Amino acid sequence: MNKELIVHSVEETERLAEQLAELLTPPDVITLEGDLGAGKTTFTKALARGLGITRTVNSPTFTIIKQYVGKYAFNHLDVYRLAGSDEDLGWDELFYGDAISVIEWAHLIEEDLPKERLEIRFVHNGENKRTITFAPLGERYEKICEGIQL
């Protein structure tokens, strides 16, 4: 069952991401969708902080993937530049390995994604207001969503 939350500030978005971080373990896969500026990278940075990552996290738009280590290994992918590509970049190793993976623009590699994952959609509803929808695919992700609240 989808869970829809409305956040009214960057700080609420960050708290939500840090809360989610507490519920994740490898090899969890989180996909992020939403327009530019909707909060995907802000959410990812806070999620990484919640996983104990102290390095600066920024969008891997030109490198496609950045890997970090904190409490767990953490893969941050931005697959926007892969639109129309048939390249296999070792998805199985990434998505079924010993890391948590967050994928921005995941719809562009839909056929390569695990069937079970947590899809998160960001909708821009004004300067600071966002609707964030959590769509769990699989029992594990349904349980994770039960633990998320503002």
C-alpha cells in the first residue's frame, strides 16, 4: 500500500530520509523519481548521513554511480544519462550485493531493477512543499513503509 506524506521544508525532507536510513539494510534498493529540484538529491544526502556517511554526497550525473561507506556500503546512481542505452553496467552486482542502492531517474533502467524495491516519488507543490509518495514493491518494503512517519 502506498504511503503519501507532505513535507513543508527541507528539514522535514531530511528527517524523513534519516528515519528511512534507520530501517534499511543491504541489499535494499530505493528508486527516486521526480522533476528537477523536487528533492531527490537532498533526500539522498540526508539518507547517506543517516547511514553514517561523512563524505560529501552529490549527484553522480556525469559519473552515473558513486559509492560510499558508512554503517553499510552505499551506492548512489543517477541514470539520467543512460536514457536509450542498452549498456549492462553490472546491475546484479550492485542491486544484489552488500550495499544499499539509491537510484535517481530509475524508470530509465526499469527492466534492470529488482522486482522488490521501494519506489519514492517527489512532487513539487510550491517553493518548499513536496508530496513524497512511498510505493513498496514486496513485503520487506511494505514493512519499511509502516515505520515511516513525519
